[in-house]
Amino acid sequence: MRLKSGIWVAAYLRRCQSEGASAVMRRRGAEEAGAVFIKVARLDGTAEVFAPAPQSAFDEARPADRAFVPALKVQPAPDMEAEAYLARQIKFDPDCWIVEVEDRAGRNFLDLIVA
């Protein structure tokens, strides 16, 4: 069984803060199963965005895990590109969550799937 999005986001915010990175929930989505998008602002005018990994990428041994993939073709990208991507996701899925992390080193504290 997968954790509810609200619980996962709360734990992720706490993890970022415990590592010394500033993190805020910019948009609250559906509590049960809203998609979560992570924006990592590097504080130099660039950002990285991470989106939920497609279902086909999950390991059968751990199907309930949350995993992420880079959402932009080039990362880090200009902040305007990151914001445009997130705006498109909100139009597509108004129940999505957006979390923003500010970290000059670009640390994201996520389980990533590299394609």
C-alpha cells in the first residue's frame, strides 16, 4: 500500500529541512493520491523539476515506493522553463502537489529512476 500524498509530502519537507535545505509546499493537491512534483531552485536563476516516474518503471518487489524522473530535457534549466512546465501540469491535473526546495548544490533527496 502506498503512502498518501499528504503524508509523503510532510515527511519529504521534514527530510529536506533536516538536511539544511529550505523546502515549502507551494501547492496542496489531492490528499489521497495527487501526483507530486518537486522543483529544486538552485538560487542562481536555474531550477530542476522532478516528476513521478511512470508505472512501468517500478520494481515488482517494491511497487508502493515513490520514485521520480527528471521532468525537463536539460537540467538545470532556466527558472522560467521550470515554472512553465509546472503551470502545464496544474492545467492537466489540478489535484497535483508542488514542493519547492531551495538548495545551491541542487540536492533533491529523492529516489530517482534514471532512464
